[in-house]
Amino acid sequence: MNIKNYKKIVVVGGWFISSLIISLTTLAQTDPLIEKVAQKLALVNDYVAEGVMKTDVSFIKASLGKVKVYFKKPNLLKVKKEGGISLLPRGGVSLTINTLLNTKQYTTIAGGTQLLNGKNLTVIKLIPTDDNLDWVISTLWIDPIDALVYKTATTTKENGSYEITMQYGDYAKYGLASKIVFSFNTKDYKLPNGITLEFGDEDPAAKQKALKNKKGTIEITYNNYTINKGVPNTIF
């Protein structure tokens, strides 16, 4: 090989490796707005929230009911409906903003801005840095002024994809929503134990038809939070 050409290859290769290292270092830095959101959430070590859950899933018989939501750092979350049954899909929606950001096991990628419900929100994507985590990617829509997350869209490894939209009220200073709406594909829905179905029989084909490409939503409207008063691990 010509020595000049070899030197060119070394120089080009070195430039490529240096550029790659710079890119990865940049990627590993957490976005300042995410840090601002995380600092607000860091004020909450645990909470017990009381509210009302409304379920809109075609194959589930579930009326409006009272719920209690328990959270404890870094990522313990449990939702109990009156009567002891939780209607949330197993696995996926336990990945709330608190559980995502408290792990610190992610890198951030800027996604520009987007208008959502009259608000000009900053879009930031989170990529997990730990292969053992249950999620693949999560996108957050954040108000850059008050550091509140108004929407998340998350893809998980085993529980499909889902979206969460938030509204805020009295507990906004803690980053805690007054209303949360979970939206998901019912074909990815893993039924919690104790749920009554409306299929009328146990025909697998009937179940598959009912689940295919349909959307489900679960709304929780909170009326009270008890924050940083302690939640025992036995709750979870």
C-alpha cells in the first residue's frame, strides 16, 4: 500500500473514531429541561393518591370506581381499585414519569417542538442505557416554562406501546397530575387477575377478534395526594 494512502486512512479513521466518541458523549448528556423536570419530581419520595377511575375497554365490564395509587422511590407503583382489583395493563403503564426519570438510566435526544392543546411543548426522547429495563424508547412532551410533562409515548419490550396525557392542578409544583389518561392497544393488553370479560365464551378466536387493533383508555382523576408521609413496602 502507498504510504501516503495509508496515512490518509489512519487520519480518516482517527477522525471517524474521534467524531464517534464526541457524538456518544453528547448523547450521554442529560437535557437541561429533563433535569429540571427530574428536580421537581425529586421533591416527592412517596405518595398516596385518591381518585376516580373510568375505564373504556370494550371487553371489560368495569364501572366508574374509586382508586388509590401508591408510589415510592425509585420505581414502586401500585393502583388499587375499590374492591382490590387493578384495571391497569400489567407492566406497561407502571412506567410513569416518576419511574422513568428516577432510574437515571437513560440518554436524551432532542426532538424539536410541537403544539399540543394550545401549548408549545419541547419534545425529548429517552433511550435506556440498561438492556435489562422493560422499555425501549419513551418520548416526552414538556412545557419548557413550568417543566411539566403533558404527554408521554412509550414502547416496551413485552407490553406493546402506550401513551399517557396529563392535566395539572393543585399539585403541579410537585409534577403530580390532577388527571391522567392512559391509551393503549387492546391486543397488547395483559389482563389482571379477577377481571370479568364480555366475550360470552372462552373461544380463542372470539377473544382475538375482540382485541385486534382496538384502542383502550383508562382515566384517573385525582382529588387528593398525601405526599412524603411514608408508604410501606408491603403495599407493593
